[in-house]
Amino acid sequence: MPPLKTKLAIATTVIIFLLVGLSVTTSGLLTAQKAVPSKGNISSVGVEVYRDSSATQICQSLDWGDLKPGDSANQTVYIMNIGNTTETLHLTASNWYPSYANSILNLTWDKENVSLSGDSVVTATLTLNVSQNTGNLNGFSFDVIIQGSA
């Protein structure tokens, strides 16, 4: 084989190996960045949670969408104190599925320990942060409880 053809054959072989290697690496990165679907219920104690600021559409579930490692998602809800006394707001999450999801996901909000007077409505933003490492998490659900305590 003439030297030029040999060099072209070697160069072509090297390029093919590089392309295959990059394809495998890209595939691994895409798998690591998989979207994680979610769902969950929301309930309340002492207050009511609505989807709209007019407090006409009761909120019974949250859809966080498909989240990827490192993502953050917000949900806006409106909380109404249906009583006459001032309520202090608290947020908890329970019934995590799978049970280890609460070590990968972090739920916070901007109304913890806020006082809400009777018959008033406040806008609340719930934020769900996803860890950079989601392991083998393929989906999750959990319940959100918003409580008002006098």
C-alpha cells in the first residue's frame, strides 16, 4: 500500500474511533441528565389553598413537570385564612415515593411562620430543588401540607 493511502487509512480509523467514543460519552451524559417526572397532592389545615388570587379555584395537586438534576421549579399558590383568628403558616411534605426521594429533593417556600389574619389571602411560592445526583430516581411523588396554627 502506498504511504499516502496508509496514512489516510490510519487517519480514517482514528476519526472513526473518536466519533464512536464521543457518541458513547454523549449517551452517558444524556442518561445522567434524565428528566424525572413528578406528581403530588396538596392539602391544608386551618387555611385553604387556591390556584388563583381570587380564591375561587381550590388547589388539590401540584405538577412540578419533568425535572433534571440540578433543576429548580416553582409553584405559586394563594393561601386564604378562612377563620377569624390570625394563623401562622407552616409547610410540611410527607408520603415521599420512593421514600429516599426526600434526600434528593428539597421543598421550601417563602411563607414559613408568616402570620395571616382572618379572611385574608397571601401569595406563596413553593420551590422544589433537585440534587445534582438523582441516582436511579425515575419519578417521584409526595404530599404537601400547608397548615395554619393559631
